[in-house]
Amino acid sequence: MLDPTADRPTRPKLPLPLVVLAACAAAVAGPTASIAGAAPVADAAAAGSGAVELTLGGGGKAAKALAARGVRATAVAPAAKRGTRVTLPVRSIAVARSATIALRGGIRFATGRRSLRLRSMRVAVTATRATVSARAGKRRVPFFVAALAKGKAKLDRSETTAALAGAKLALTRRAAKLLRSRLAIGGIRAGGLGRLAVDARSKGGGGSGGGAPGGGPAPGVPQAGPLESEPPILARPAGAVDVTGAALTWRPRESWIQYVNTGEGTSVFGGATNGPIEGSPPLVYSFHGFPLKSGWYDAATGTAAIYFGGGVGFRYSGHGIDFSTANPEIEINGGASRAIFTFDGTDGTKYDSQRGVLVDLHPAAIQKPPGGQIDYLDVPATIPADTGASVFAGLYSANAEFGTLSVTFTAPNP
């Protein structure tokens, strides 16, 4: 359980200065903060990108107390606020056994003519705890804390990334005391205040998958793929037979699911259904139930094309993402296998019922005789090499892993 009273940071055994790039030195100079039991971050900080989001509201004790006393939270530019969510851009990041993330912008709490401004905000993340500290006056204060379950924080030293989705956030005792003093109001106590999400990486880093959690898309408004020309329909060989039954399960990349669920998340329509809630964090990671429309299979060439209805929507309006993927077309065609969807979208993902290749598929050769049921299970999927014509252009790099698809179908003997 999170103990809001345990908010005093311990000093590192070796108080190493945080070495930063020259462009970021003024913002994050000084010793790195350490969390109890954690080794100090030893790596030099790199210029960062991404964002940290604080959702300040909900049914927690501190959130209710602030709302009851008319305390308003506003963003200090370049941070931005939408509803109860404050988004602070990442200035720099250092990752070792723990991560230290310096932020741009700040938060201002105000009521009447009194206010308290948090500046030089910083997030320290370990395997079990995240602490958001800030300067309020001359001192740095641990303002918010979140206790983390095992595996909740995703820290990657080699890629210089840190990701955390939907952790419960609490106001610390020191922060509550400071708010009472600066705003001249009583009744503010430590306790639940909202949620914390971290999506940070080194600028230009993030490996083959880009730079969000686990290699997810960069935050902000994405650059949607142009889809200037739709892919051709796979030609049906003369000896092909009609598919008589089929089932499709789509399991996108887990970090994409976690990323988009930091916003409004996913939705299904047209007969598609959600898979089970699973994993950490517990979310819907797979989709099935796509109704079969038609299909064919050619035993001589080992090729097939199966056409489904229904679809899945993805929405993260705070980052300009709002699009749907519908009517899956699964083409089994050796090294040219792929999954084609029809895209509709708005905001930074603008499409108008356009067909496009979502992923390339890499199926193993089927060793079964023609006729009966044919299974392609957990087929690896990757972002197309030609990302200039992909819906994920600007979000993921070419050939980046993007989950799996499983398709099972039945076809009679020719």
C-alpha cells in the first residue's frame, strides 16, 4: 500500500551530480534525487522527448478536499491541461536501475488570490515507486507519489526509455502542508489525487519501435501515413476453392495497447469482440469475432485471401489519435503475406475509408494436405518496410514488431 507519510527522499550513498547536456543544464543541474532503497541514477542525462501526464481528480481523499475548497490546478506553459489531465513535456532523461526525468513547464494551484507554483518538475521512477518532485520556493519538495506493482514500470537502459501507464497517484504530507500554508486553507490532507502516466525517451532514441512505452509511438500529434495508393487485391488462382469457415484473432503490440489506453483506449464494432482482460496492466490486448465475408485458398501455390468484417477503434485524443481499422483482409502469400485494413480517422490520423497495409505477416509454411482446417497461429506481424505508405508512418520504424495475428480457416479439397 502507498504510504503518503513516507515522502522524504533519502540521500544517495554516493551523491553523484546529474550530468546533463548543455542545453538542459540550467533546468536539471544538481544531485539526482534517490528513492529509499534505490541506487542513484548514474548515467548522464540525455535530451529527452515524450511526456508525463498527471490526472488530478477523482474520488481520492486529497482530490475531494481540493475540489471542496475550490482549489484549481492549471498548467504552466509549455505544459498543457485538458480537463483534469496535465501533460508536461520531457526535457531530459537518464536511465539505469532507476530513471530520472526532468520536465518542462509546471503546475499552478490557486484559490482566490493565493497560489502555489510548482516549477523545475522532475519524476524519479524505480521498480516499486514513482515520485514527482518540484521546486516550490527555494526547496525541492516530493509532491506526488505512486506505489508500483511488480513490472508496472518499464525502464530500458539500452534504449533510454521509461514507461508507466495508469499508476494511482497520491499527494504527500509535505505537499499537503505546503498547500495549506501557501493557500491559507485547512482540510488538505495527504491521499489519493489521481493517476500518473510516463512516456519518456531520449530525443531521437527509442530503438526500432520508436519512443513510447516499450517502443511505442512518440507522444503528440502523430504524422499519419499518406496511403496515397491502395494495395491491389491478391489475384485468385484458377484452381482456388472457396473458404467455408474462418476465424481471426488480432493481437497488436502490447506497448501500443498500453499507450493508447493512457487515453480513451480501444473499441470494437461491426461484430468484432474484445478478448479477455489480461496482463499487466490488466487490459484487453486481443480482438476476435470478426465475421467472415468471403475467402479462397489455393493448395497448389499455398496462397489464400480471407476477407472479414468488423473492426477496432483506437483513440487518444490528447495525442491527436482517433482512427478505426475495419474489414481485415488477410493475405497468405509466402514472403509477401500481409494484413490490409480499411482506415477512417480524424485529428492527426485523418483517413477517409482508405485501404492500406497495416502489417506484413511472416507465416510458417503449412505442412498439411489440402482440405479440412488450416491454422496459422500467432503469426508474427511487423510494420511494413515502406512506412511511407503505412498508417503507422511517423509512429514506428520500418520492420518494427507489431504483435501477432492468428487465422484459422477451412477449405474443401479442390
